[in-house]
Amino acid sequence: MKIKTQVLALLLLGLASGAAMADKLDDIKKAGVLRVAAFDGNPPFGFVDEKTHKIIGLDVDYAQEVAKRLGVKLEIVPTNPANRIPLLTANKVDLVFANFTITPERAKVIDFSVPYFASGQQFLARKGTLKSPEQIASLRVGADKGTTMEATLREKYPNATVVLYDDTPFALTALRNGNVQAITQDGSKLVAILGNLPDKDKYEIPGFSISEELEGVGVPKGETRLVAYLNDTLKDLEKNGTASKIYDRWFGPDTKAPLPRLFKIGDAHIRTQ
Amino acid sequence: MSAELLAPKYLVWMAHGLLMTAWIALIAIACSTLAGFALALARDAQAGVWRGLARIYTLVFRNTPLLIQLFFWYFAAPNLLPETAMLWLNTPHQLQLAGFTLSWPSFEFLAGAAGLSLYATAFVAEDIRSGIRGVPRGQYEAAAASGLTRWQVQRYVILPQALRHVVSPLFGQYMNIVKNSSLTMGIGLAELSYTSRQVEAASFLTFQAFGVATLGYIGLIAVLDVLARQLQQRVALPARN
């Protein structure tokens, strides 16, 4: 009997809170538009297509699948690493699909879906400058402002000089000018950057990674129904093969920068080869 | 808004940023004042070439956004330099000066200081020029009639009077230099705005991080304000009875 009343109380509480505050999932369906923040300068996750001038990429493909399933229109809002959380907390967007690494610090301010992509923090350097992780301590390394890259780098190599830039293209220019000796980013992003460099023979991605980054969808704090909906959707996309199709479109064998798929939605860690 | 205060670690970051801002602003103020005087004199020089060059300088540096100029000096200008020069500029050197060891500044600092100084020079020069123009024409004629050379006229008659008019607008420019230095965070210089954004990204204490930065800028500007008042009192004309 006691358990029953508790369940009843919980149910009532749930109903009351549901009625008291508007639910984002319902709001999105009602509005008929899903507003998603995505990168506009970070291929292949989110970048402006030369031909159509629209933002496309792996993140956008995932956002498109979610919008399709919700039966609403997708509206992409361009963002950069530092603006992702403010956009969510200020309710300027409903979700963030922007190569968003899940961290406990960030999870205090916003919620995350299950990871749909994973990678490790790697380096891009002039050929021959960086052979082993120990060398990082003596280098000037460029990173993007507002990313976890900087924190990880500082934590593991406190003696390294970290120079922060507004965006990856700036960091890349600094590397090519010789202002920094290496830049750091997700390995997957570096592969794409290297693939696009006109003088790519001069650069390399040393074969080590200093972290494991699990990337999820950023959701405003407390939207539990929306998170559950996203998690179900993402797991379904893995099951029906869409996830692997999306991955192959950007990292598959036919792309400019092929990268084996080491993480599947629902895994706890990157698969080690 | 959370009521949490910034951890000491973060305050140390901000203090470093504040020092960097003060340092780069000081350099830009000194350089732009010297160069500004030269540019102001060049704009009223007798030789047309100097006037023309000074005009072009003012046009270029006043009519483009500072951020673009900073990007130019940091990201674009290095392409014009040979690779070995860039390598040298980016390697730490040590300078022994009167027993002090000066460490070589980062390229971010060099580009930032150069960019800020060159930009501010154009504005400082205009203010100095307006001060010089404010001295009545009769003063030139009277000074020249008493047999002073052109340079002596400037040095002993015109500039002392011009400076009185110029103190207030000049310090306004110095305040602008302090505030404009925040744009150097775009080229990776770890000054006050850069560290405030860094603290914000690490702690999520947005209000506190930008609040402390705001107080830092207000403090620096207040110092300039006090200096301006003191200087103005010192150069003020004695009241006539």
C-alpha cells in the first residue's frame, strides 16, 4: 500500500511539474521548427557548402534525422565553440549539434544526449617537429577558445605554452605562419583540415592521442523528455544503419580523409584497434 | 546568477591578464605619442611629400577597423617575411640590459603592440594637430618677427600652448588605447579580456569573470583620469586678475 501511494505521489508530482513548466519537446512540435546550433567553419561536422552556401556536415545530418523524426522543419543557427552554451541557456536554440564534448563541468549547466560520435585529442604539426607526447611540454601549441582541448593540454602538460584563437582556421594560419609549432583538435577534425591543405606534404598528424572525447547533443537543462527522445532516436539510427551511413558520407573510404569508425552509438568507449 | 566567488587560481589568471593589458597599453601610449607628434608635424610640414605621406598614413589607419589591422599584422604580415625571420621572431631570446634580463616577448605581443601603436598614432596625431591649429596665427607671426627660427617657434611658442589644449583629448585617446587593447585577444594575446573569457570557459562563472574584467578596465582608466587631472593643473595658465 505504501509503495502505491508513493508511486501515486510521484505521478502527481510529475504531472504537476509537467503542467507548471512548458516542455521543450512539445514546444518544438508546436512551433514546427527545430532550431539547432551547428558549426559553420568546422568541416566535416558543420561548414558552409561552397555550392549551396548552406551549412552542411555530419552534425547537420544528425540534426536533420532528428527533425525528420519529429516531423518539423530544421533551422540551423551558425555557432562557434565558445557560443554553444550561451545559445542554449539563452534559449536561442533548442539543441546544439556542434561536435560537443560531454564533460562533467558542462553537464552542470546543460544536459547531454548519449554520445553519437567520439574522438581523441590529437595534434597537427610540421613534419618532424612532434614525435612523442613528451615533446608537447616544450612547444607553443595553438588551440580554440572555449574548448576542452585547452584544459586537457594544461592539465597534462603544464609547461606547454598554449595560445588560444577564436576559431580553428585562425589556429591553422598561426601554425602555417610559424607562430605556433602545433595545433590541437579532435583527430577527426585534423584529418579533414590536413586533407584540405594546399601544402599538406609539409604537415602530419602524429600517431597518438591524449584524450578520449565523447560527443553528444547539447540540450537545455532539465528537459528530460527531450533527452530521452533524442537518446531513443540516436540508438534507432545506429540500429537501422543510418548512423553508419552518415559516418561514411564524411569519413568513409571514398572521402578525402578516410578514418575508420571506432565508436558506435551506445558504446562506452572508443574501440581500440 | 550564482553567488560563488572566483577561485584564487582564476584571480591569478585575471591578474596576469591585467598586467599584460597595462603593459601593452603603456607601450602603445608611449609609441603613439612620439610617433603622433612626428605625424602631426609632418602633416603641417613645408615639404609637400611629407604632407602627402602623412595624409595617406592617417587615411589608411583611421579608416580600417583595428581588429582587421591586428589580424593583418599577426596573420598576414608574417607571409611577407622569410621563414627564417619568423623562426627567429618566435624563438625566445634574452636581452641583457644594465644587469636586467629582458625576456623576448611572444609574437602575439609584438604584433599586438605594433598594431595598437600604429592605429593609435593616427588618432593621437590628429589631436595634437588640432591643438597646434588652436594656437592663434598671431603667435606665429609675433614669434617669427622676434627672430626665432621655424623650429624655435614650434618648440618655445607654439607647442607649449598647443599642449594645454591637447591634454584632455590626448588622455581620451590613451583611454581608448586601454580599451582597444582588448581586441588583441583575437590574435591570442593573453591580456585581460582573453583571461576573462578563459576563466568564464573554465568556471562557467560568467558574471564574476566579466565583472572582474570590467573592474580591471575601470581601474586602469581611473589611473589615467587622475594623471590627466594632475597634468592639466600643472600646465594650466595662472588665473589673470
